[in-house]
Amino acid sequence: MSQDNGYPARAGSSIIEEELEGYEYTADVKAWETFSNILRRNGVVLEGGGRKVTFRATKRIDMKAMKQQGLLRSYAVARVKRVKELVEVG
């Protein structure tokens, strides 16, 4: 059984709705200025200039390519969803 949002319903689950909000990124940055400029073109403005950064974006950013270019030491990408769950029925 599928829900309106395209995500499959879980059997026996009380989840009513799941909606993709975007992505959360964590990166260990080597080349801060270049990395920051690339993100700015994607609509993400970073604060500070630390080595480790965490930020969110609505679209998927190609972090793998940036690591291969030597801009990042490491990175992680997490899908962020909004979940509405049925708690009680009377």
C-alpha cells in the first residue's frame, strides 16, 4: 500500500505521513573558501570558517565530487524527513 507522498506504508505502522524535508550534511573541510563558494552557488551560506561544518539544504549536493577534488577530508549526508505518526484513536 502506498501513501500519497510516494513513500510506502509500513505494515502495522501508525505512521500517517512521511515527507522529505531535505538533506543534512556534515563535512570535514580542507579548502574552506572554495567549498563555501560552491555551497553559496547552491543557495547555502555557511557561518564561520571552522574545519567541521553541519548544514541543511533542500536539494542533494554532490559531496563525493568535492571530496575527490580534495576540498573535503570526509563527509556524511542524511535524509531529513518530517514524520506524522498516529498516537491515539478514540
